[in-house]
Amino acid sequence: MENNEIAVFCKNDGKNHRIKIGSTLEDLSKKWCKTVTDPKTGQRLDVIAALVDNKLKELEYQPLIFHQVEFIGYNHPDGRRCYLRSLCFVLQNAVRELYPDKVLVVDHSLPSGLYCELHEKTKLEDGRNKVYYVKDEEIDTIKDKMREIIAKDLPFKRVKMNSEEAQEIFENNNQPMKANLQKSLGTFICSVYYLDGKADSFHGPLIPSTRFLKTYDITGIGNGFCLQGPQMADFSKVMPMKRQTKIASTLKDYSDWCSIIGIESVGTLNSAIKEGRAVQVINLAEARHEREYSRIADKIYENRGDKRIVMIAGPSSSGKTSSSLRLALHCKVLGLKPKVIELDNYFVDRDKTPIDEDGKPDFESLQAMDLELLNHQLNDLLDGKEVEIPKYDFKAGKRVYIGNTLKLEDKDILIMEGIHALNPDMTPEVDNSRILRVFVSALTSLNIDENSNLSTSDNRLLRRMVRDNRTRGISPERTILQWDSVRKGEMRNIFPYQENADILFNSAIIFELPLLKYYAEPLLRRIAPSSPAYTETVRLLKFLDYIVALQPSEIDAIPPTSIMREFIGGQTLC
């Protein structure tokens, strides 16, 4: 091998290659792997990024030593993130040209994409951002401008610079969240991206150029619009628009509250912690949760005559257990007597469990439950009859009866929690007017900055990682590797029915990321670079780098009834 050459192993073709030092990943992709094939659809996809020793890199990266390289397309989770970040940059440039006096804010995720707003530079008296209502014809104009930018095949370029210089750029761009973030981190160097001479920051690699952005759309919703990327099932088609007004309204309420208290981004949260106001933030957030539990309990009390059953559902690590216990407590304060039935007790015997597409028992299927027995017993309870509630023996894989009887008395309320609780097909024989449905989820709308929102899925993954390691001895690596399967189950069994809820409870709490960083970061650092979970580990660690962690003395201020105690320990609810 010559002095100006190094060896690189390409995972896509399974071969070692000799390359000249100074070659970029894009150069190598053109030689070895111009496209990747999606194994599920058979579609050929553009290579838009690469994993170098399981670390995500842009295609302009130049290998200098021996590496393992895997080229990825949109079908890879990190490829999708690169694509959407780049699409956001194009949208940002389009808005800057069309509305130089406005600021684009990517506020939160929606089932169909990213919810975006245009904000005025001035704020309302209560601290909220003044939102500019985008008309339908203006959305068409923005789309035309995006098409114009994309057609130029403009490159995305990353530049390392002094953080103070970057902070000045963001202040001049009217992006105070980005400027505050840089200031709160206290780092010397940061990355700034450029597109057509305009600067911005993104928390992860971008694709090589605008020409790769072939599938997208913008659809008006609320005061802003939804930026939609490609579907997973067919990358040539845009994500269909699903209007979920209850979820959108809950996210908007939380976003407004964050603005009012002056903590609407990671930068302002970091500043509050650094200034010694962490306990104040904890108390304020817990008071808000307490008020929400009280509001829901009042709703249950108001409907106690007609709706005797409260069904609670939510995705993994949303805090359903804590929320059920807190609601039961508030119901008791109002003079009600909550009775709890675990829906898991209605599993069919294991030999009758349906099989999934991989030939494994599908315990999350609705047909894994004995719906006939469940509906029969619920109707008996509503008719004032006494029933014997089954107990599921998970070791034996069978339902058993051990004399647990239940009858709904005058002030009794039945509370049931489970993944199918919002699905009307679970209780087709029960009068729906007798059921109050509650959806619990950690719908965080705290932003990293103006065009980088925090993922609710990442938030819940960190919760689950901390809890499972503490209570079940499950490694963080295993939690990460199982997460994709968990998410698929949620997409199939929970999220399609969330708009069926009569009440939504947002279990996100504003101090949880500084809290979770304290517990999750050491766990993540144990994962080896050779692990298949390492790519996701690096992404999560980079994300946590933006967060200032709470100190043990501040964590001690979290009350024992807090929803976060379900994950970190010390909860006294029962």
C-alpha cells in the first residue's frame, strides 16, 4: 500500500478497498455504492449519508485511517433525519427570502411531519411569541420558492467556527434560541452550516446537496403549516396529512405555557439551571401537573353518574402508571372510590395467542385479549352485578380465578389502563357513553432552537432506559435495540386511536431532560463502539450534550409523587 493510501472496509459490498487520502465519502460512494436498496420495498434509494465505525457522517467526510463504512439512504433512521434537517434548511432559506421580517420556528412533531410557524420579531405582553397567520396562497408561494432553491442543486456546507462568532450570526438572523443555546453551552467551537451563503445550525449531518430533496410537501394547519417528508412505505410519495386537532391543541397549550414562563428552549432552560433556579422550575412544573390532575379528576366527578369506567392509554414510558395513581388520589379527594382493573388479566391463554408476521406470539394484538369475557364483565359491573375478576398467571400462561370479586357501588369509579384502552373495538358490546377515555403521553414542545425540536420519542426512550435499568436490570443497549419494535407497536395499536380520547394529559415535564441526563448519560457511555446500538447511542449523547444536568441536591427537591419518580425511583404513590 502506498504512503498516500489507506484501507477502508465497505459494509455495503463486503469488501476492503484501498483509497487515496483526501477522498471524500461521496467520491467513494460513486465508485462502490451509488444507491442502496430498501429490503422491504425493493426501491433503489440515493446514498445521502454514511456510518463510519457506527458514527453518522456527511458524505464530505474524508477518511484518514482504516474505517468500516456503511452508506445509507432515506430508509435508515439516520438517513431520514439528515433528509428532514436539510429540508428544514431549504424551508428556512425560502422563508428568509419571502419574509425577511419573520422568523421560522419548527415547533413540534406531528404524525404527518413537522409543525412550523412564522413568528413576528416582537412578543405579546404575556411573553408568548406573536404568530403570523400563514394563508393558503402564501403556502403555495413558499413551496414555489423551495422548488426554485432545490432546482439549483446547491451544496450544504459545514464550517467550524468560534462559538462567539456563531452566536453573533444567530443574533443577526433573529434566532435568539440558537444564540442562547451557544451562550449557555460555554463551548469554544461549534459547527455552522451554509446554504447559498446563508448560515444556520443543525444538530446532525445534512445531505450533500438540494438535488436529493425529491419528495416533500407543505400543508396548512392551525396558524402555521406542516412540513411533510417521504413515506416509509413508498419513498416517492409524501406523508399523508393527518389532522389530529386534540394533540395539536395540547402541544400548542404547552408551548404557550413554556413561552409565558420564559423557558421555551434548551438554552433558556440551561440558563435557569446555571443561575440556580432549578428548584424553582421543578416546583412550578409540578404545580402545573397537579393542576392538570385536579382538572381531570373534576371531569371524572362531573360525569360520575353516566361514565362509570375510565379507560387510560398511552405509549411506552408516558407515565401511565403514575398518572393512574395520581388520578385515583384526586378522585378520592372528591369523595369517589376508584377501583382498578388491570387489562393484562384478560389475556387469552398463551396457546391461543395470535402469531405475528415473524411467527412469534403477538401479545400486543387486540386478539391477544379475551374480548368476550371483558365485555361481558364490564356490562355486568355497569348493571350493578358482582363479578369475579380473573388473574393472569404469566409464568403458566393461563388465566386463573382466586376469588377476586368486584361490584361497583354508588361512588365507585372503575379505572382501567392498557394499550388498547382508546380502541373502540376493545369494548364493542359496551355502551360507549358509559366510558371516559384518557390519553397520556409526554408531548414535549421544548425546542433545542428555532428549527430543531425535541423528539417526544427520544424523551420516552431515555425515560424507559433509566427505569428499565433500575427496576429490571435491562441494559441500555437492549433498551435501544428493542425501541424500534416498541415504536412499531405504538404506531399500530395506540397512535391511530389517540384522537378518540375525551381528555388528553401531557405528562412531559419541563425539567425532565436535565434530570434524565444525570441518570442516562453514564448508562449510554457503557455501550461499546462495536455494538449495533452505538449509532443511536452517539446521537443520544450528542443530544444530551446540549443539556445542563441537574445536581443531586436539586434532584432531591423532586417530590415523591412526581411522575418522574416512576423512572428514577423514590415514588410513594400506591
